[in-house]
Amino acid sequence: MEHLTLTQLDAGLAEVRAAPADLGRVELIVRRPAVDEREVLDEGELDAAFGLVGDTWHLRSSTRTDDGRPHPDMQLNVINARFSALIAGDPGRRALAGDQLHLDLDLSEANLPPGSRLAIGSAVIEVTEQPHTGCAKFAARFGREALRYVNSPTGRSLRLRGLNARVVVPGTIRAGETVRKVTGPT
């Protein structure tokens, strides 16, 4: 697969910026049952203790905690669906990003500062302060230019690599349903 150049990424940015600010849509729900495995779900359960039920978040160690346990503010990785579509090229490759939720919503820091909450189905998630940055796997799957792009000043302010969130109200979510910004920071 050929990866996008900086010029191609720039050309797709207007579409990403056009994502709705307050009322969007769940485009993709992806569970990671094991390392490098992906399951695209029509419906998922969000749980305050486990994140997306069946995902391995609760088993993954973190360098951001003192004891190496999974970071509670990194239960869910959320990416802008327009950006995941851009970098993936082929719709079947979108799940490779590793994010559990692909939302057609403006994920920028200006629109969703830490503490902002999103209602999805019967669940509510909260944006956390933990940054979501690209890694070697992201670069291998989507290209080094894409990794540089998401970590550029523009990429970081728009949260092109996505954001981290935690479940504050457990519930059921479904692909295709509405995601709604319910509050600003608490």
C-alpha cells in the first residue's frame, strides 16, 4: 500500500476540518481482542472498568502509570472518522489505526478540551488530558509522513491522531448512531 504524502494529507485537511462540532456520528467501532487483531462491531458495550467490553485495554501495560497498569484515562482511543478514512485509503484498513471509536466529529482541542463529555447511545465518555500520539505501528501502517503530520502543531491542535477518553456512564453504542457533545469541561 502506498502511503499519502504531506501534500496529499494537506489536500484532505479541509474535509477533516468540516466535521461537525456538536452532533456527529459513530462511523466505526473497533475492538482489539489481542495484539494486532481487530474486530469491527455493529454494537459494543462501554464499561467504566473495562472500556469497550472485549477489548484488551484493561490488559495492556502503560508507561504512563507508576505501576505499569493500564492508564484509567486511556480506556478509549477516539479518532476523527474523516481522518482515518483519508489515511487508510481503503475502507477496510481503517481499523488498523488501533482506535476503538471512529467518530465523524470535530475532535480538536478547541472543540473538546479535557473534561468534555460525549453521549453515544446510552453511554457517556469523557475526554481526558492524556495525549494520543502516533507510534511505530501507526507509521508502518500509514506512513512516516502521516506520523509527522499528526504530531505537527496543526495535527496536535486538531487531534488528528485522536484523543483519549474514559467511560463515565456505561452503556450500549452502535455504529451509525449519533454522538452528541453534552458538556464542556467539568
